[in-house]
Amino acid sequence: MLCGGGTGGHVYPLLAVRAVMPGTQWLFVGGSGVEQELTAREKLPYQAISGGGLHGVGWRQAAPNALRLAAGFGQAIGVIRRFRPDAILATGGFITVPIACAARMLGVPLVVYLPDIEPALSVRVLGRLATRVAATAGESQAYFAPRKFVVTGYPLRPELLAAAGRPRSVARQAFGAADDSLVVLVFGGSRGARSLNRAVIANAARLLERVEIIHISGSGDWPAVEAAHAALTEAQRRRYHIYSYLHAEMGDALAAADLVVSRAGASVLGEFPLFGLPAVLAPYPHAWRYQKVNADYLAKHGAAVIVRDEQLGDELSPVVERLAGDPAALDAMRRQARSLARPDAAAQIAQVTQACMRRA
């Protein structure tokens, strides 16, 4: 099995599918960024190839990136010939385009999984070359040929599925959060979100009068978060639980929360519904339209409210306080979130991939 991934958001779904396909040999192919770090953590074989983005970059950058993609195509042909995969599972990112083109030339079945609601340009290209296209939600069907398209949901890692089945009180023990508190989880992805972190810091004292906070800041703003935590009173610090990063413990953080404040990367489409988490979403404004469309999807279904990034400083606390003071609204959002859950998504994608495999 040869897998093409781009960013960390593309790799985590692949890891989830791998977990439900025991006995399958995997080789991960990607660039030299965070995806290589994530697969190294899992001790998985990895092959880096060249590539570069073309969408949304100026001509000065597009020309060298095109040359890198051409080099990556040659490298992808070599990887496929050496590894001889029965199928390729790709989740998008510019690095997967040369892999997909090489797969088409060499007759290897290609399954594309779309994590976000709206596909990036690279995924639209992959969709034309794919044998099948799996997607998180039916709203994505307009971008692909109906005969190729199947809705599977967002694949989730086994540790998250296990955490979703644990009692909330057990999850809260890991963070020292009280059983009778309303707990708000705040995070902005593995690298953090500066505007979100600053809004929490600015409003921490006010928010802590109503809720406990589990704040995962990312490494970049960690010194500022530590300093803000130290400046609070002892009673406030007991209600403000700060971490620069969580990996294995992330499932417990989601299970412990009553409300989550975050960006709107693709993982929110699977993780928040699994845990029945109402969400306050602040889409990253420089991520093309992908995060906005993801946030709109959850908001349309009544599972989230949206705060614009530039309004976080003024609006975060009032929105959280309003929801904290309205248990009926939180319960309704929780039910709507759970209605979107697809805990069998990884197994569904595995079945689609296995059905496409060529046989020796």
C-alpha cells in the first residue's frame, strides 16, 4: 500500500485507515515537513519526494515549484516501481499530484480521500485521476464524478475512539478539572493559533469566573501563555490548565470538555461530532476558503457558532459566556454534533481501498 500525504491534517486520516487494515504493508510518501515527523513517531516507512504548490502563489514561486513537481513525478515513478503497490490512498496536498500522475501512467488504482468539505486544487486534479473518491460529507459531491464518489465520514484514530467511550469524569481526572465545572477546551492545531491564544489570554480572568479552561497553545505562544497563567490568582490558576501540545492525551481533552474553541481544520468534522462537542469556530483567514467552508458546514447543522478571526478579542468571552449560561442551547448543539458522527469512517475507507486493489 502506497500512501501520499501532505500536511499533518492529511496524515492523521491515513494513520486511522492503516489501523483498521492489519497485515497490509504501507509506505508513506510525502514531502519533508510535518508529515515526515508524524510518520517517524509511528515508526512507519517513509519516502520523501520533491514538490511545490501552484495554487495561490506568485509566478516567481510557481516556476520553481513546477520544476519541483516535475522532479517529484520522476521520483514517484521510481518509488512505485520499487514498492509495487496494489493501490494508492491519497489525501491531498500538492505532493500527491506527482504520485497520482505516476499511478495513472503505471496502472495503479488510486483512491482519494477528501478531508475538507471543499477540495483544494490538488484534490480536484487527483479526483480526475482517481478510481474512487471518498469524502467526509455529501456536500463535496458537486466537485467529483458521481460514479466515483462515496461518503465515508472523517476517519479517526483508535485512541480517539477509545476516549469517546470513557466517562467524562475519568477524562477530567487527567487534567484536574472538577466534575461539576463547565470545561472549555481551546486549541489551534499542532502549531497553535496566535490570535486565538491572545484572545484567551486577554479574557482568561473573566472567563474563569464561569468556566474551567484546558488551553493547548502550541509551542510558538507557550512562553506568553505561561506568563499569563503565572499572573493569575491561585484560585484562577487551578481552573486554567495549560499545555503547549497534547498527542496521546488529546482524546481525554476532547472527552473532558463541554465546549470547544478552535480553528476549523478538517479534523473538526470528525472529532467534534464523535465527542458530541458544541464548538465555537474561528476559521483561519489565510487558509483559502477551506476552514470557512468547514465551519459553515458545522454551523449550518447547528453544531457550531462562528467568530471571525479579527473579532476574537472582543467576541470570544461574550459568546462563551452566553453558551455557558444556556444549557438548553448547549444540549441542542451537542445532539446536532452527534448526529454528524461517523465512527466507522476508517473502516469504510479501508473497504473502498481494498475493493480497488489490483491483484497479482
